[in-house]
Amino acid sequence: MGMSVCRSVSRRAASAALGFVLLGGGAGACGTGAGSGSGGSAQAPVLTPAEAVAKAAEDSADITSLRYRITGSVPDRGRLTVDAAMSTAPLAMDMELTTADQRAKGPLNIRFAGKALYVGGSALDTQKLGRLAKLDTQELNGKSWLRIKPAGWGLVSVDNQSYGLLPRQVEGSPIVQSTLLTGSKNAKKIGAETIDGARTTHYRGTVTFDGLRAAQEAATDKAGRERQTNSLDQFIALGLDKNFIMDLWIDNDGRTRQFRMRGATYKAPVNADGEPFKLVVGDPIDMTVTFLRINEPVTIKTPSAGDTTDLDALLDTQTG
């Protein structure tokens, strides 16, 4: 449960050059908080910003299902909106994604279940799968969904595979992304705010790769080690350039209700013609994720077989 959404045994070679940094350390963060306040006191202990952030990250391990919303702007896709639901055991996700180039057509429906990706909706354009096959929507034979496998979502970044249909910023589990503020050395309290009807405390800090790595190396327990390793993995997956600003809203139960990430990104172009490999500046990211419902029942249903066309079958038809 919880951070187990980020485990997988496979690795994609294309991301191996970035993933090596995860091998060297553990995962702890800023501490475990000021304690439970046991002993009969009716007043909850006052936590420092670092302690509150660390507690919210620790409590994220208990999230087994989530309904959430994403708004903002990401590199290469521009402005987007996402309405989604996920479960962690088994790992599954149901999402409606709208990006700038899809607004006239409507959302793209994405479901992930059983190591397969299901794609449907009015914005389905199989021409975007050109690197897999040159398909036309007419080849779906009147069916509403295309199934592609193997696929991955919400895993360690080198294991995620959505065939370019999802921006990589939404391939990661929002549960894991919510823990990134533990890598800040300057988290501070902004004030009290209401998010989706819940009273919250707003925190803000600068998150750096070095800060996350230091938190990883400071881990003293296995769970914290894994949590910070996953946070570091997500920093890399988001393509962030050295640092970014993160806002985190934590409710009165000490649980994350919303977070926002803002910062510069980089791109790693494919090396060609013997040119030296070097990073280039990418578009900025400004993405807000709101947790709408936590640990309420979520069932991800796969489309019926009668309304689904398998990509492998279409490829066999083309080459047969």
C-alpha cells in the first residue's frame, strides 16, 4: 500500500542514465514530528513547518485510494486539466485528460489496469501512436477503446510507459509527488486557507535535488528510506532544473490536501552525429494537484472486450 505504488521489476533503458542517482542513498526526511501528544493532553502539539511536512509525507503511506484534480501548465503540452481516480492495491488509475490541443475535441480517457493502458474518448487520435504504428481511427472498427500493453503508470519513473499519450508529469503517482517538500531546507508557514471545503495550513519552500539527496542519506528507517528514494525519483522524472518552489496545504488531520509545483525544467535531447550530450532549457512547469477524496472506495473498470481493439491485433493485421 502507499509507496508500494512505485515498485516494479522492469527498467526502461531510455531512463537508466538518470535513474543511477537513486542507487547511492537512503530516504529519510526532516524528522518524524513532535510526537503524538499522549498523556491526556487535549491540545495537539505544535509542529514546526519541517515536522508538519514530514508527518504529511509519512501519513501518505496510508493512502490506498484517491480522487484528485490537476490544473496548470507542463512542458511540451501547455495548459492541461486532469480529473482522475486511483487505487494502490491493486495499482489502477482512471483519468480524463484535456490538453491545449485537445480542447476542441474533448478529453482523452485513460485507464490503467493489469499492466495495460486503455485509451478512449472523443480526443482519441491513433495517429499520435505513429512510432508504434500508422493507424487511423477507422481501423478501430467502431470500437471506443484501444488497448496497449505492456504499460506502466505510477511506478518508479524508469518503469512508467504510456507511449507518449500522457505528459510525463502526470505519469507519476500524486501521492509520491506530494512528499517532495521534505527536500526543502527552508519550509515556512504561509497561513490558514480553505481547500475544497477543508481547513488547511499552507506551507511553502524551495526544493532542490541536493536537499532531497541529503534527506535520503539521512534516513534512519526502511519506510523513510523508500519514501525519500521515491521523492528523488519524481524530482528527476519531472525534469526539474536544480530546484523549484513547492506549496503544500495540510489539513487539520495532518494530511496533504493540495500541492503546487513551480519551476524551470530541462530537456535531454537525443545525442546525434557525435555531438556532446548536454541538457537544454525546457518550458516551465506550474502544476497544482488537489486531493478531492481520500480512502473512499474506488473501482477502476476496464472497458468491455466487445468495445476494445487491441493494438497488437492491429499491428498483426498491418503486417500479416
